[in-house]
Amino acid sequence: MNRLRPSLAGRGSAALVAGAILVLSAALPAHAEDEVNIDHVESKDGDVSLVLAVDGIPGGAEVDPLTVQVEIEGRAVESSAKLISAGDVERTTVLVLDASNSMRQGDKFTAASTAVDTFLATAPEDVRIGLVAFAGDLGTVVEPTTDHDAVRSALADIELRKGTAVYDGIAKGLDLVGTEGSRSLLVLSDGGDTSSATTLDVVSKDALDEGVVVDVVSLANPKNAATMSDLADGTGGQVIPAEQGALSSVFSARADALAKQLLVSFQRPQDVSGEVNIGVSVDASGTTFTDSAFVSVGATAAGPDLVSSGKSLVGTPGMLLGALALGLGFAGILAVVLAGPNKSSADRRLDAYFGDSTGGKRKSDASADLRGSAVALTDKVVSADLETRISTRLAGAGSALTASEWLLLHAGLAVGSALACFVLGGPGLAFLGGLMGAVGPWLYLRVRHSRRLNRFNAQLAETLGLMAGGLQAGLSLPQAVDSVVREGNEPMAGELRRALVEQRLGVDITDALEGVGQRMDSKDFDWIVMAIRIQREVGGNLAEILHTVADTLRERDYLRRQVKALSAEGRLSGYILTGMPPLIGFYMTFANPDYIALLYTTVPGFVLLGLATALLAMGSFAMSKLSKVEV
């Protein structure tokens, strides 16, 4: 059932529609002025039904349901009407009753309880009635129910207390009244609010948004009358002044009005949807009474959408360029596969020596042709200087990849991440994905090299001690290095093993050790090699020199760890402040893509993104310099 906005045009027979307690609002002459009112409208699958209150017709004249006529936007529609019976429309009324000490004066509470009891006894059985009793806080609360005796029992147990929280009581009543059917709220109070946690503006807005009319039966003195008027006006209802002796009559009349409500049903015209003006007229005692309301009657069902429309990620030029690039890529792969690996003359001589004379390919060679061809093609593109720098970095990180293999893998990651992001979010996100794929591997390689260097430097003091011990035992420098290789740990043992291999191939041991320092980018190891080179040129006790250097390295390592601990807070702050914006941006890309898409789909967005990246890089650089202490 689709609950629609009720009419507030007529008096709030809101009370009348909603249910029992609203009836309170009837201060006898005041109600007769409203005549008929559209109190509630529902629409489901084109079937529209509304509740018509007729208790305002002068003299209580009987209404013939057959005389009811309905117009939509001034056009008559076929309709039917009958007295509401159980099950036709869910009707709910919640009574918000003042239980403060001020209700003791003049037996106001006794009169109110008697009036409510009369209403419970005479209201139609299908009307769901609830109760909220309030003072300085909420007291007795009864969920809307058709068991009117349960409400009556709860009413008898109410105790009067200090304070008056009118707005809190109304807020609780709005929670209880629900969201379905014809609903109303009636407030019975004799004073102004003194202790609510909420405000009049809040409950007024909630009542209007939920389509609930709040009427007030006021027993207030003149001092608080203005407060009651503001309350009713703010919620779209009325203030109904009443004397204690008239309460029972008001409630009895309201119960009779509920029994006289009409249910009017009609079919929504095919060409009508959304909010429209509905007019209803009914005849009684030779007079026609009318009311109108601007309400929603639902939307016309749309035809099947055989082809769902969507937005293309790229235009026609982009598609053509993509197809051309794809064709060139397949052509390049085909050329590489057909050409086979580009072997050097030395490789061909070795193949001729070890391979079979038939010129056939070994199984392992056949499976590696594509990879070998790609690597060979990359070898031709990579310059010697770039290859040297990449090889040094890879060796320092402990990677077995060659420079060409690394660049090929790097390019594959960049293209793959860009393609994945293109599928997810279009060209803008593809650019970011490609950038991440291009920068990410270098950052990974740098972190891996840094960690390996830290382990290498941490082993220097122990390594020098082993070498010095070997020299004191009468070993030569290469033999002392070999003892470290056999007894040491990675990465020190692996790097010195490589130096020994180079020495056995004819490279001077100091030059081989200098190569270790260059690969690992270790200044401490460079100083050790320098000390060894000087000792070999001018003489001296190398074992004693190494012991001295080892002691110095231990002291420096202790000082370095102490400085690192003291600067941990600044470095952690730098990591958090630098990493937070990219992480939030990545999260927003998936959590709210429309919000973040402006940054990579518009020219101003690209400008802001570039500016933000530059500022973030500058801030990260500044924080790293502030928290980094060279030892």
C-alpha cells in the first residue's frame, strides 16, 4: 500500500479520520463549520480510495453514499461509496494525555479520563487506539490496539507527576501511530511545555512529513492558551477549547463521527498520475457539500524497457584508437612469436655444441620462445645506462630478474591496472590506474631494497668481527671473507659469495668488495672497503682496524636506533597524513563514485587533482625531512 499525503484543506477532521482520540477536538459549534473533509487517500495499482468525514454537516443530517461524486482536475470519474466497515481502511488514533500535577485542579484529569472512557466504549471496534501519558517525562504508553479494554485499564493506572513535556509526548505519539492507513493524534493538555528534550518545530515538521494531523483539546488557562495555539497551528491541526463538563459530549460525538465515515473508491484515469486536485461532493437534506485536496494518486506504470539506455565510457574516436592499438599489439605479438628469440652469436654456438644436430628445439626452449622473444625485444629498447641502473637496483633488492624482464613485467602491470580501472570507471580512472601501475612497482622495489639494506647494515659489525678473527688466526683476506660466507646469514653471505666468485675470476678482492657496496648502496660498507684498500697500500694491522671499525659501527647502530625511537611519532604522523587523502579518495571511488568522478572526468578536476598531488608531495617531503636525523 502506498501511503499518500492527506488533505489538510478542511478542518482537521483529522481527528475524525485518524481514530478515536482526535475526536476530542470537537468543541461542539466549532466542528460544524467544517462540513465534509477528505481525511485520507490511498492508491494501489490504479485503485484509489479515500476517507470522507461527514460529521460536520449541519444538524447531523443523514448522507446517502449514492450521492457521492468525484472529480479529478475538474473531470468527473466513476466512483462508489459506502460506510466504512472493519477491514476497509486501517484507522489509528493515539491519545496524548497530560498527566501533570496541574490536572488535579478542579478534577480536570477525572473529567478527561471519563471522556476518554466514553470514547473507548463507543468507538468502532476496528479503530486502533493508543495512549501516551506524559508529565515531566513519559509515563504510561500503550501501543495502538483494537483491544479498547486494555487501553481503559492502562488509563485507570495513570498517576499524576511533576512537570509537563508536551512535545516529548507528541513525538512518542508520532512513533506509535505508524505509517499505514488513516492516522491521527490528539493532545489533551492544560499547560505549556516545561521539560521536553525536543522542540515544537521538530514535532511539527515530523507530523507534516508523516501526514499526521495533531489536534489539541485545550483545558489551558489564558496564560498558556497561546502555547496551545502555536502547537496546533505548527502541526496543521486545531485548538479546540473545551470545558470540563463538555469533554464527554465531545468524545461521544467524535466516536459517532467515526462510525459515519465514508469510504470512496474509484479507478485512476490512465492519463493521470502524480499529484492532482481531487474534488468530492455529497448531498444531504437537499444541500450539496464539497471538499477538495491536492494529493498524489500514484504513477502510471511504465511500459517495459526493452533496451536499457546507458552512457558510453568512451566516444567513437576513442573506440577507433583503441581498436587500432589492439590491432598493432596483436601484430607485434605475432611478429615476435614468428621471429623467435633473438639469440647472440655465443648463444648460437652453445646451442650448436649442446643441442641436437637436427636443429630441432628442446621442449624447454619451445615453451620459453614467447617469453624469450619479448625479453629480447625489450633488450633492444633499453639503453645500456638504464639497464645498468635497473640491474644494480634489482641486485640490491635481491631479485633474480634481469633489467629487461623487470621492465616487461612493469609495463604489463601498468597496462593491466589501467585496463581494469578503465572497465570500472572510464578514461579518468584508467589514467589513475596506469599511474599507480607505473609507480607502484618502483615503490615496491625501493622498499624491498631498503629492508635488505637495513639487514645488511645490521650484520656489518658481526661480519667484521668474524673477518678480524680469521685474519688474527692467520687467514688471508679472501679466506676470511670465505669464512663469513660459510658461517654468515643472508643477505651478507650472498653478497660476499658473489664477491668471492668475482675474485676467483680475476677481479681484485677490494674491487669486488667495492661492487658489493655499490649494489647495496651502503656507505658504511664503502668505508670498510676504503679502510681495507688503504691498509693494503700503506700496511698496518688489518685485524685491529676491522675490530675498531666494528666497535664504531656498534655505537653508531645503537645511536641510530635511539634516534629512530625518538622520532617515531613524527614519522608515523607523516605516514598517516600522507596516506590518508589517497586512501579516502580510493574509498570514495567505490563508495560514492558520482561524488569523486568530477576529479577525473573534468578539466577543473584534473587541475585540482594535480595541485593536490603536488601539495601532498611537498608536505610529505617536508615532514620526512623534519623527522629524519642522519647518524
